[in-house]
Amino acid sequence: MTSIGEAKEKVPLLEIKGVTFHAGDKGILNEFSMSMEVSEVHALLGANGTGKSTLAYLIMGCEGYSPTSGEIRFEGKAINDLRIHERAQLGITMAWQEPVRFEGISVRDYLSLKQEGTDSSGYLEMVGLSAELYLGRMVDKCLSGGERKRIELASVLALHPKLAILDEPDSGIDMLSTRDIINVINIFRENGSSVLLITHREEIALISDKASQICRGKIVCSGSPHEVAEYYKAGKCLVCDGKVCAYV
Amino acid sequence: MSVTERYALMYDLDALMKAFGEAGGDKGILASNEIAHLVADGHKLLSMRSLEGLEVDARETLTGISAKVTVKEGIKIKNPVHLCFGILHKKGTQKIRMDVKLEKNSSARFIAHCIFPKAEKVKHIMDAVVELGEGAEMRYSETHFHGLYGGIEVVPKSVVTVARNGRYFTDFTLITGRVGKLDIDYSVEAGENAVTELTARVFGHANDNIKIKEKVILAGENSRGLIKTRVALEDEAEAEVTGITEGNAAGARGHVDCMEIVKDNAVAKAIPIVNVTNPLAKVTHEAAIGSVDKRQMETLMAHGLTPEEAVDVIVKGILK
Ligand SMILES: Nc1ncnc2c1ncn2[C@@H]1O[C@H](COP(=O)(O)OP(=O)(O)OP(=O)(O)O)[C@@H](O)[C@H]1O
Ligand SMILES: [Mg+2]
């Protein structure tokens, strides 16, 4: 029985409970479970093709990505049946691994989607781009890969989400420098946003509060970033016997 | 002209300028001595002004206006020349015949507004012959406003020749209100080193019917041509876009870029025709027809936009 004054059990911000996901007959996530607290930066490490982006799409609610079984909860509420914009309105958003281009939409407009009239110059500076040079440009094919990724990050910062899913912010031809990325993650942290940080890079994972390693659609190790880094470097993964994880 | 006639003319001019202002036009253009213009309602010529080095000569015909615009050799016109054509009544026909000539090394920019706010049974035919001399540069943008009834047929036709080192850029926009029936037929022949770019943006609704045929003949060595078409369609609207590029000379480069977004029961068709007769010419084309891109939708929805808002932002973007 709960006595008066006893602290209520803390509800995690995000809870993924035994999520399995198949695309056609291919199993991609296998009884996947993890949870995140408010303001937590959680690094998710994993080799190519282990299911990281798929997990991001499932949390965001992309079309064709609803769990075959299992449940996703946000602030204690099941969100399996919510569409992307409804999840976004709850405070979930993501920066895509390969952000799409838009014709005729300026960086200024892109950064102030849903918040017309706000000054977005600051967000560009936070991701290392000059507002003067970029606000008037289009979010189209003329941006380099790295510029587009930085703008995606700036747009996510501008939304002040409760949960930002960053899918390999450090990947791409024009790579974001490690320092810039760490800086951006710290800004999310200062703003009270939680970050699910998908990455291959250990030095970036090390700034997180907690890390997990995914292999073949399952978490194989979870704990402090240092512990997880040690685990995969040692190739101890029980799921793949170090064969898949070795590529991380 | 009698006092009554003059008064009637002023009244019509006022009404057209009011519609022009509502359509985003700058009404101050009539007052300025430094801006050439031509304004006509139906087959009534309401106002025109020439400038030094730029002759505007127009007369009324039985069904419309016949106008001649000439920019003299070497003259570079600083302010855009404004053309405003329209029919303010619900019914009527307007036939415009334009002969535009930009002499050697001259340049001018034209801004045309075609306004038919109450069109229920209106026909607007534009027949233009444009000649750009050596090294001349012309920029022409035409914006249409057809009101909400869709009772209009618009048939713009132009035949353009661009001489050596000339540059011709044109832009057709019809994105507010109904289209009605639109049948564009543009043809441009580019000489040596000439550059030509044709852009059209149209948003069709209800049972609007859109036909766009644009042709660029790259006749001169190292000439360049781009045909860019952006069409968005909803409801039962239909569009057929034909982009033709001929590469007939060495070093000629052409590109056709057509994008059509369809919603509801709309039907879109793109016909890119590429004809290369010189092995050293190169023409490319891309055509994308379909519903709104899924990844673009998802990205905007992840920013909190509803699906309807997301479609709106994407369509506005491509028509911009
Ligand atoms: N819709 C789909 N249909 C079939 N297979 C899919 C589908 N989506 C993803 N996959 C497969 O699922 C696996 C996981 O893909 P996912 O994109 O999640 O990997 P990832 O961990 O993000 O990899 P990377 O590090 O390369 O980005 C891959 O083998 C991929 O080919
Ligand atoms: Mg991925």
C-alpha cells in the first residue's frame, strides 16, 4: 500500500518494452527494450545494419514502422497508435541520418516551422554555421551533405524537444567535427532535452550519461559509456560472438 | 475624346489598378515618369508611357490590343517595364498582339500582370513575337490572377529568337485562385552563346485544365537552354506538360526539369522530348510526377506539422 507522502515511482520519459519489428519476413528488431529518463543523453552504438535507424523510425512513428509486437511509451503513455505529428506535438523529434532536401524552402523558414516570427539565427550559430550566410539559402540540393546535416540539427534545437533522436549526426561526407557535435549535445542537455544519440563513434558516445550497444536488433550491453565502449572493443557480444560488433 | 469618355476611361483605369493592387501590383507605377507601362482592360487602352530609348506604341483593335515595344540599341532600361492586361467584367475576350524587340546590347525587364478577377466566361489570347538582338538581355515575368470561378480560357503563345550572346529569361506564374483552361505554347530559338531559361509555375484546382508546351531550339554553338516547370494539382485538375529541347549545334547544352505534384483525383502528364542532331550537343531531362514525397512529409511532420500543413509547405515551396 502506498502511504501518504511516499514518492511516486518515477515515470521514464521513454520506455520501449519488448519491441519486435519485422519488415516483410526480415526480423529487424527482436524483443528490444530500453528506457530513458528526463534530461538523459543516451548513446546507442551498433554496427551497420543492426537496426538503429529502424528503432528511430519506430519511436518517431514513421509510416510502415509500427511494432510487430511490444509497446512504446512516452511519459507513461502508449504512443504506438499516434502518428508522427502527434508524437512531435508531445515533444519527440528527430534529426535524420540522411536529411531530405526541399525545393523553395529557405533555411530561415525551415528553422521557424511551427514557430513563425522567431529569430533562428542563434540556432545556426550553435551548429557552427553563419546566420548571415545561411538563413537566406534554400534547404535544397545546393547544400552540401554536412551543411544539410547541420541545418537539420539546428532545426531540432529550435523545436526545444523533450526527446531529440539524433541519427548519426556525425556521419556524412562533410562530417561534423567532433567538437561541434559535442557542443550541440551539451546545448540540448542545458535546455533540458533528452537525447537518443545514435553513433558509431566512441569519442562522441563518451559524453553521454548512459550508453547501449545494439546487435541484431537487440541491446547486448547497457551501462556507463566507458563500460559499453570496453565491451564492444573486447568483442564479447553474445549475440554475434563479436563478429558483427567488430565493425562498430 | 469627350469629357464623358475621358471620365469613363479614368474610372476603368481606377478599377483595374485597384484589382492590380489587390493582386500585389504596385499602383505607383502609373505616376512615375521613370517607369514605362502599358495598361489595357479588354480592348480598351487605358494608359501607356514610353521612355527615352524605349518606345511603347499600342493601339486598340476590334478584339484587343496590338502593341509594339522597342528598346533601342545599347539602351539599358533601369526600371522594369510594367504591363497590365485584364478584363474586369465577367465576360469578354481580349486578344493581345505584342511585338517586342530588344536591339543589340540593350536590356530590359518586364513585369506583366494579367488580371481577370471575376471571370465567368472570359478568353485571353496573347500572341507575342520577341526578337532579341546580339548581346541583348530580356527578363519577362508574367503573373496571372483568374479569380475563383474558373470561367476563363487563357492562351499565351510566344515565338522568341535570341541572337548571338543574347540572354532571355521568362517566368510564368499562376498560383492564386482558379486556373480555368490554360494553353501555353512558347518557342525560343537560341543563337550562338545565347542563354535561355523558361520557368512556369501553376497550381490547378477543381476541374482546371492545364497545357504547357515549351520548346527551346539550341541552334547556335554553345547555346544554353533550361525549361523548368512546376505544377501542383488537386481535386479533378488535369495537366499536360511538354518540354521540347533540340540540340542542333556543337557545345549546345539543354536541360528539361519538370515536377508535378498531384493530390486527390488530379491527373498529370509530362512529355519530355529531346532531339539532338549534333553529336557535340547534350540535352538532359528529368521529370518527377507523383504525390508529395513521403520523406519530406515525414520530416515536416516530425517538426509538428499536420499532414495538411506539411503538404501545403511542400507545394508552396515547389511553386515558389
Ligand atoms: N523496410 C525494410 N525492408 C527490409 N529490410 C529493411 C527495411 N528497413 C531496414 N531494413 C534492413 O534492416 C537492417 C537494419 O537497418 P537500419 O537502417 O535500421 O540499420 P542501422 O543500424 O541504422 O545501420 P547504419 O549504421 O548503416 O545506418 C538492415 O539490414 C536493413 O537492410
Ligand atoms: Mg542508420
